[in-house]
Amino acid sequence: MWKKWFSRNSKSSNESELNSLDPLKIPQHVAIIMDGNGRWAQRRGLLRSFGHRAGVESLREVVKVASEIGVKVLTAYAFSTENWKRPDEEVSFLMSLFSEYLDNEIDELDQNQVKIRFIGKIDELAASLQHKIENAQTRTNRNSGLILNLAVNYGGRAEITRAVQIIAEKVQSGELNSQDISDYTIQSSLYTQDLPDPDLLIRPSGDLRISNFLLWQLAYSEFWFTDINWPDFKPKHLIQAIRDYQGRERRFGGIKRS
Ligand code: FPP
């Protein structure tokens, strides 16, 4: 099934790009800010919604390839807690796109062992979308392949605020002593409590910021920026980002090992 992408493209430059990766240094967790849909559309004289729709295609391809090369977790930022400020038509379009994505992709994702998860304030979404999210999560929960973590109505600050509330309640009830609060207490109160931190953050579209994404988890992630807008982001760009990542030296605050 998904083996198709590389076999279809074998003998092409994609194969040699893939072969340039060190299979022992594939990042476990890749996080992506899917930015630049609007600009992509506007540059073509199209409505922004066309850019978002084209962005779904990029996501589909990137999920396949990430799964194929052995990435364990892919977190994609689809809608922030601040994106509600956009015009109503754009917000409704995005919400229906998420719903459509689940309808259209769930069978293939499930067949390919992808485990779908959502992070963010899911309880604030429309009941019908919440229902589809719950179904998708339940249906794929036992899958053993790529964890596809979709951040919808997600904000890093809101996630940390929520963690603080969870911890404060435990202190208040006597379950936890404030002296015992550690990094681990906080990490295990986040949406991503059971996931490794991202090794690699990819942001297309030329903006050099993290926009309230995974504020705690990105502490030691490697960042990779490109001017390409998300709808133009292809598997070869993912491979390029991973190749660059593999050439980085990660020290986590330590010093270079001789
Ligand atoms: C940011 O780019 C993108 C978004 C707010 C929406 C991202 C959504 C998708 C890629 C659709 C696919 C997602 C799923 C889960 C099916 P922007 O539109 O703000 O671009 P701009 O900065 O150029 O205006």
C-alpha cells in the first residue's frame, strides 16, 4: 500500500535521497507547523481555502513517507487556540476540512497501522467533529505504526496552563506535595505525556517562530525552516530536513563528546 510512494518514485532522485538517510538516526518524533497555505493560494489568485485544501495533500504525502521511513510520531499543527480570530468562513472551512479528512482518510490510515490522536481543546469543537475524532482515536488506538498527532484548537500556553491546573488540584487534594513537583510532574500532565519530545521541528513558509506550538516539548528540538509554503512541501523536503537533522550535533546542554 504505502510502500508505493518510494517504489513509484524509484529510479528517480527520491530513491537516492532516501538512501542518503542514516536508518539508525531517523528522528523518533517530527513536529510540523503547516504554515503558508493562505500565501500559497493568494499568490495564485485563489481563495485561501484552496491553499488549505492543497495543504491536506501535503499532509497525506508526508504521513505516508514519515511512516515508511520509520518516524514514530508525527505531530502536525492544524489549528491554534488563536486561529478563531480568523474570519468565520475560514474557520468553518477548516473545521469541515478536518472532518472531511477523517471521513476520507480513516480507512487508509487504519489499514496502514497509523494511530490517530488529537491534542488541544477538543471539547470546544463542534459536537459532530468531536464525535468523529473520538471514533478515529478509538478505531486506531491499537495500531502499532506511526502515531499521527493532530494539534487542533491547540496552544502551548493553554496546554501548560491546563497542566498547572491539574497539578494544583493534586496539591490541593493532598495527593501531591508541592516540594515534589518536578519536570516529570509537568511533562506527565501535558497532552503529550506518553510521547517523546520532538527531535525535529519543521516550519515551512519562511516565518521564523514557533507560534505557541509545543512550548515545553521543543526545549531541545532541532529546528528546520524553509521558505517553501506548506502546499508545496513534498516528501523530498521531509527527507532533506531529516538529512540536515542527522548532520546536527545534539548536546542537550552538555558538551561535545571527543
Ligand atoms: C496556517 O497557514 C495553516 C492553518 C491555520 C491550517 C492548517 C491546515 C491544514 C494544512 C489542513 C490540513 C489539516 C488537517 C488536519 C486535515 P496559513 O493559512 O495561516 O497561511 P498564511 O500564513 O500564508 O496565511
